[in-house]
Amino acid sequence: MADCKDIMVYVETAEGNPVKVALEMLSPAKELADAKGGKVIAVVIGNNIHDAAQKIAQAGADQVLMIDAPEYEKYNMDVYADVLANLMKEISPEVLFIGGTQDGKDLAPILSSKFEAGCASDVMNIKIDDTGKIVFTCPLYGGTILEDIEITSFPKIAVLRSGAFPKLEDSTTGEIIEKQVSISNDCIHANIVETVKEIAESVNLEEAEVIVSGGRGMGNKDDFKMVEDLSNLLGGVVGATRPAIEEGWISKIHQVGQSGKIVAPKLYIACGISGATQHISGIMNSDYIVAINKDEDAPIFEVANVGIVGDVKKVLPIMIEEIKKIKEAQ
């Protein structure tokens, strides 16, 4: 369809604020829209979300469609999918971007089914080829292979990985448009009776700027506490590999990797982590990686900016003590 030029971005919110990956998606959306001669149209759904809409408008969206009503205060997958589907029918975008969050990964296949549209998952890069087609780069086999994908359907749906794209700089403020979208009760297959806040909500690995992770090499639960001590000292968040979680040293909500959380902090410190493919694929977008492992041939050193070969149980106490001295001197 030649008239499909606009790029639509679904902006998820948490506690009234746009999530990190949602604002990051505006950057590739802007590049595509400029190349196609279209607009970046962001969609935000919720209740009392004008402040969030303002942040989105200032972050680079040309238009922000604000669906603001009490019935949208609690996230319901069926309802939100129906709202987005109605807007997609109205706007006819060439591409819909959705962030690679837990909710986003649920919404994307529903919309893909509704429109019989192709969907690219875990997108790490987007480009336009010589023929003007949009090419999505996605990891396969735990991140060991990168594959370029072209979607021939309209619209195209893409789920973008958190941390893969930088936020726009020097963006202009877009227009906020409040819209009302009618939904049918027939679309609702499940109602939310009660929302229970779990401890998982307090562990935000995806938006952390500093993550200190521990693996099997930490040895036991008591020594794993050094990972927590270093994380607290740096104002970071604790991560872990599957073996550390299976040993019961920390809960599963801290798991980093292909089967856990995909992260992109400014600083990632891997303590006693050998670097299995599944773990490396989850940290490859980190700005700076420091690895500590006694095995100089550990795969983690292949992706680390700084590698420390040594016993992590001896290295960490020295790091903690030296960082304490630096902080005390400031």
C-alpha cells in the first residue's frame, strides 16, 4: 500500500511514566518516518496520563494519541489490543512498534493475528535497503546468529528490544490529541478482579543503569551477598544467572539472559559468570561490561570491555573496599 507512510508506536507506561524501551523506540520510528515522508504517531493508553503524554511529545513523537479514561486505568490485554487495533484501522500505519516488555510480547501476536500481519520479535536494528524495503535484524539461537527479516504484509509489526536503540536528542515537541475509542464487550475474554503487587515490581532490571550479576562461580549463598553489597554500593540492581537462581541464592525475578530479562545498563559487572550463550545474548547491549572469572578462557571475556582473571571471592572484597574509599573521599 503506497499510502502507508506513518510509523505508529505503542508507548507503555508504568506508574504514570513511559517505560524506557517506549521512548527508545521513537528514535528508529523517526528515522523511518523521515525516510518514508510520514509521521511518528505515538499511542498511550491509561487514566490520568496527560503528564506521560507530554513526556512522549517532548521525546520525539510528531503526534501523541492519548486514550485517557477510567476504564483504561488497569491494564487488560484484550482491551488494550482492541484499542490499538481500532487505531491501526483508522491510521493505516506502515509499521507498528511495540516494546519488548512482558505486556508488549503479549500484545504483538494478538495484533498480528487480527491483521494477519507479519511480526518481527526482539528487533535489535532497523534499516531501509536499496529498494526502499524495511529490514529488521533479530537474534536467533540465543543470540549466536543475527538474521535480517523483511515483512511483506501491511501493517508490519515489530517488537523492539530494550536498550537496542538510543533515545532521540534535540527532539521537537509534538502535538497531543485526546481521542475516545469505543470497544466492544465481546472483545473481553478475561476481567481483572484484583491486582496484587508483588516484589517483582521492585526489581527493574530493564531500566537499571548499573547491574551487578552473580553466577555459579560465587560458590554459595553467603558469598553471593558480596554481589548484593557491590550493587548497593554502586546504586545498582542485582542480577543473576540461572545456576545461581536454581541454587536458591536469589529469586528468579533477578535472572538475566534469554530466559530472564534482556538488559542494557551503562555498566554491567559479571561476577563468577562463565558466559553461556543464553546469558550473553541478554547483556550484549550493555554500554560497558566488566567480567571477573578465574578461567581466562571463559566466553564472558569475549564480550567484556574489561576482564579480571582471578578468584571472584578475593577480587570482590578488594573492589568493594576501594570503591568505599573513593566514595568517602568525595
